[in-house]
Amino acid sequence: MAGRLVAAGHKVTVWNRTPRDVPGAEAAPSPAAAAAGADIVITMLSDPDAVSEVARAALPGLRPGSVLVEMSTIGPDAVRLLRGLLPESVGLVDAPVLGSVGPAAEGTLVVLAGGARWDLDRVSDVLRVFGTVHEAGGPGSGAATKLAVMSALVTAQVGLAETLAYADALGVGRTALLDVLGATPLAGLAERLRPVAESGPFETRYALGLAAKDLRLATEGPGSGQTVTAAARDLLAGAVAAGLAGHDLTAVVPFAASRTPEAPAPKEVRAPKEVRAPKEVRAVNPPSVPATNGRYSHAVRFGDLLFVSGQVALDEDGKVAGEGDMTRQSEVVMENLGRILADQGSSFDRILHIRTFLTDMDRLHEYAAVRGRFLTGEPPASTTVEVERLFLPGLVIEVEVVAAL
């Protein structure tokens, strides 16, 4: 998108959280430096927390009379919070887009713009550089429209992924089903899934983790009654927990297939309860999580319960990841918990109790911000305590859970 602006003749300064060059654009060392002196400042980031963080960092560089164009998918509530963060002298337009990497490079995105008439007029020429502009209404309407659209599009794609798994179970076959769907209103979506259904995942165009975030936002507040979208959200949350966040959304197809159980045996040949084998205690050590030191297991399964050991932020070599960094360690811990849960067919929304140990309770808010990205439904029972230290220097957090399968 920055490249499109350069090609259109605009003077462009860029800042990216992961530094990268944009030919023809000047790279700034900070958000404030990127915003300094600009008439229009554009943010395109991953989620509401990132937008808030970067906008706060850019504030010293925003000059009176400038306009901030927020193009991330963050929802209308986050847009309202952003408006409250900005000085009154700075305009705000919320303009999330439909389309991914290809349309962004080609200038064929659909821009959903919301804002005051005066602010929309000031940025309309710039927005048209990215593609077709659809003016959705007043402030926050672009963000709201984007969530409504994604509720339909992503939910439909997740539903079709499950249908492909269902077709396999019935013996229909994915290709045969997609051929038939090609003659229905679902033809476009079916063709998008055909490559991954027939030969496996391809390059990431729309990350599965971002899709999960979009549906999470869409099912909060007024969207809490969307039961079908909520089911799709939960399935994507399971895929994220299984380590698929960075894959293209189409990776939901093999993930859905992996969750489809085999048909149960006919009732008349099932063993009666009284002769079933007793429940076993079984250790669980998924290969997707760094190995233990051999003196404990990552989890123990008993019946329909999973008891997960305290997880800390260690890398493959057993060294502390993000030494002293509460946010980074919290992310590693939650990702490890998600992989262990997914390995046993559970997920974050089936956690019964979560216990957290912090070395500094004053940093609880840093952990809470990360935890909120993973535990998105009704909160489980929870205990949080401060401890003097953990078992390795540099560790600041350890989390254990009990979950249902």
C-alpha cells in the first residue's frame, strides 16, 4: 500500500514494527517521526492493541489539521477509543479494506470509509489510490461495516471447510463436492478452497490468526448473538492454538478435517458401561512444545480432564525467551498452552481453571492484555499470585491450567 502511494506521486514516510524498506519512501525511526509534518497519517496494523500503542507513540508528531486514516480491522469500539486519544485538531477516518496482498499491490482493494464529511473529502484522493472507495457513513461506520462483512465471508469459508471434511466422511470426496458447488452461488468461495483441498496449503494471503481476531471482534458487544459466527470463531481459535496463526486462512480445511471424528460404532455393539476399561492416567508431551527436562510431563490426562503443568517462556534450547519481558513471555506461555490443549482436542474455551504466578503484580496489566487475546469467551475460574522468583533467572510468569476435553 505504501508502494502504491509512492507510485501515485505522494511523498511517503514509513515506519514498520518489523523494519522493511519501501522503494521510494523514506524510513522513519519511530511513529512520531513518521507522522511529523504529514497531512495524512495512515495506520495499518494487526489488532486494537497495536493501533492504540502505535497511535500513542505517533501523537507527538501529529500536527494540528492533519487526518489519521485508520485502515486496520479493529471494530467501531476501538475507533471510538482512538478518537478520544487524538487531539480535537486532528481528524479521523476509519477505512478498513477488503482484499489481501494481491489486491493491495494492484490497487484493487475495496475501502470501507467512515468519518465526518470534511475529513472524508480531505483523504478521498489518497484512498482511491488503494482501490474502490465505499463511503459507509459517519465515524466508526467503516469499521462496523468491515466486521459485518467478515462475519459473512470468514464464517462461510470456515463452514465450507467443515463441509469438505463431512464430504470425506461420507465418501463423496472433496473434488466432487467442489465441482458441484461450482454451479452454485458458492462457486467463488469453492474455487478459493480448491487448491488447499486438493494439494495442501499455499502462501499466506490472509492470515488465519487475523481471521480469528476479526471474528472475535465481530462476536463481541452487539455481535454476541451471532451463534454461527461464534462457532466459526471458536474453530479458528482452536486452529490458532494448534500453531496455524501465521498460515493462510485456507489452512482451516486440513484443521477441520483433523477434528472430524470417525463415525461411532452402532449402539448394539458398544460395550456396556460396566465392562469398560477403567480410566487411565496418561502423560502428554506434544512435540510442538519444547521438551521438558525429563522430571515432569507437560500435561497429564485422566478421563475427560487435562492437567497442564506450569508453562514458562523457554526456547528450544531451554533458554529464557524475552528475559524480563512480561508481554513476550506471556505470549510464549499462552502459545504453548494452546498447543498442548489442541494436541488433546481441547481449547482455551474449555479451560476450567487457570493459575498464574507473577514475580511482579504491578505488571499484571501486561499479562492481562495478552491473556485477553487467547481467552475470549466466558472467563474460567482463575487464581493469580505474586511469587518472589521462578525457577530460572529472567522468568517473570508461569501459568498452569486444568481443562476439559
